[in-house]
Amino acid sequence: MSYHNPNTPPRKSATFDDYTLAEIRRAAATGIYDIRGAGTKRKVPHFDDLLFLGASISRYPLEGYREKCDTSVVLGTRFAKKPIHLKTPITIAGMSCGALSGNAKEALGRGATIAGTSTTTGDGGMTDEERGHSQTLVYQYLPSRYGMNPKDLRRADAIEVVVGQGAKPGGGGMLLGQKISDRVANMRNLPKGIDQRSACRHPDWTGPDDLEIKILELREITNWEKPIYIKVGGARPYYDTALAVKAGADVVVLDGMQGGTAATQDVFIENVGMPTLACIRPAVQALQDLGMHRKVQLVISGGIRSGADVAKALALGADAVAIGTAALVAIGDNDPKWEEEYQKLGTTAGAYDDWHEGKDPAGITTQDPELMKRLDPVLAGRRLANYIKVMTLEAQTIARACGHNRLHNLEPEDLVALTMEAAAMAQIPLAGTNWYPGKAGF
């Protein structure tokens, strides 16, 4: 005979929690998988699990108000005749006109230009307002080839060949019909209002040999002027980085699973790929093994939020970072001032990720003409520039505290890890020790 104390609260399963039970019921009722935007919501080891040591007696700190700390970076120095010179290593990741409104794309261009950095087109082609307001614009070349043409390749300042994305390595993009307006349909040569799903791989290559041919083709089209980036999702960073370098890339862009997406399956976002923190060191090791570290630049994206994140990525060996979700928040996405309208959509400002539905109250991830009017691209651009400025100043503050007069002089020795997982992934000693899991000799 069993006895249950009525004063003991019911115990719920950790495996079958409320969210999991609700998803089972939703799947059973609808017969379709869940689609959403943004990045992973599960907690994974991240930059918060690392700390900087700072300088004291063994290191000499720099005075913040009197001693310079250089933040500039040059991308594409390997083969391109016209490498990109940026004032800050914080760039804007690719987000398409289609996923975002035209006003949002203009705001990203304006903000990047004020901050002295680059922005990226995303899937779907180049818009005139984005090109017109972007001093430095990177053109994404994706498997879909939407909007691709030689004229825009030549109008760009760099070309980013997208092989994979952190939120969905091995998966293609989605854009639902309600976001395919007349303009988007014309840019992508698609029927208006019909769902589209782009391919998960490029149609004209099956491996790195074909990638090398494609890079040479792009260089010939652009007279060897433009840097060629290769973007990969964080899955097998050592081998993907090595193969991108051997195929002739000037820059490797590596996107961890905290990186967002306009739309894909939730099961993809939460269960495919690796944390950004786990991707950096293998990629750097590949570059070092090939003798190409700092010769082929490494751009890291996926969950970058602050100047501390920037500094940590650079200390681990990156040359620059790219921000996506954070940039959208900076220009006004998920703003609590629209909370009442987010509630009407069945969500809340901080959790809104139904970007694919095109109902964003902030006017950013939508093609609704009335919602789009809510975003002032001039004001939003200034907000983005302010955000990038603050991140840059934060990174400078940390670099000076560690005794460096250049952001790119930050190094792994400036860091310690707070957890065993972060120590193993970043190959950084656990705080208070000189050891990390897997260290040679232990």
C-alpha cells in the first residue's frame, strides 16, 4: 500500500516538461513540425563562461584616456586587390530583404557606415537603398542564387559564399508566402505569396574541388578585386576551415548554433550544430596548421552581444565578429514598447521569434507596408552605430586592462574558464589552475 502526502506538491518530469508536453500535443493536433526564427534557446557553454585576467604586476595595463588601443582590421589580404579596411572588428551579418523589411536593410547600412564597418546583403539579392547607404557591403552568394547577377557582384565590396549557417548547418532557408511581396518576388524571381524553401547545397558543386572552381569564377567576374569569404555553420570547424583555405578563400566566416535564422525547423535550431565557443579553437588550429592564421582572416558569429564577447572571440584567435540578432534588437526589434501587440500575437517582446509570419510589430521582420512604416531607418541606423561604438569601447577597455595597445593582441593567455566544459571547448585553463581537459601532457 502506498501513501501520498497531500502536502507534497506533484513532481513533474524533467524529461517530459511542460514545453515538451505542449509540443507533443501540437504535433499530434497539426501533423506539421514547428517553424520559427532566431537561434537556439537552450543554454550552452558560451563566452560568459570565460573571464579575462587583467594586468597587475606581471602585466602592465594601459591608461585608457591617454594610450591608444587600435581597433582596426583588414579583411581579404590574401588574394584580393582591394581588401576591406574597417575601423572596428564588429561587422553586420547577412540578413535578407525578404526576411527583413527594406527600411531595416537601409538602417543596417546606415549604422554600419557611421560605425566604419561592413554590412551584408543576405539571401535574395542587393537592394538599392542598402547599397546606397552602405560604405562597405558584402554580397552573399547562396545556394538559392536568388537575385544573383554579375552587376551586383561587381557593385559589392566583398563576396560571401554561404555554404552553411549556424542555426541550420546542412539545411536550406525558408521564406513563407506572406512575406513574398511584389518586391521580394521580383528580386528572387519567385511567384508572389508562395512559400519558398531554398536548397541546402549549391547546385554546381559536390565538394571542395568544385568550390575552388567557383571561387576562381567569382574572382574572374570581379577582376580579382573583391575578397572572397566562405561562410560555414559550426559543425566540423577544423576540416571546413582547412578546406575553405585550400579552395582559395580570403576570409572564413564561422557561425555557431547561437546564430539566428529567419526561419527553419525548431528541431534544427535546437539539435544541430555546435556552440560558438566550441567552434573557434578548432578553426584557429586549422589556420595555424596551414600557416595561414592572420593571413586568412577568421570572422566569428553566433550569439555575440557585448564588447566582452568581441574581446573574447579575438583573444581566442578570431580577426572579427559578425552580429545579427543583436543588431536587430539595437534597431528596435523585440522592443517592449510594442508589448501589447506582441501579446496579441501570443508571445512577448523578449521571446518573439515568429519572424517568418511577417507580423513583427516593430516593422523589422515584415513586408507589411503599414508595419514597415514604424521603423525610421535614419534613427534606427544611429541606434545601431551607437551600439557598435559601445561594444568597441568595451572591447578596448578590456584590451587595455590586459596590457594591449591593439585589440588583436589579445591572446588565450589573457583568459581563464569558469567551467570544465568551457575550458575544454576553448582550450583555456580552468580558473586557478594551468589545466584544461585534454591538455597535452596531462
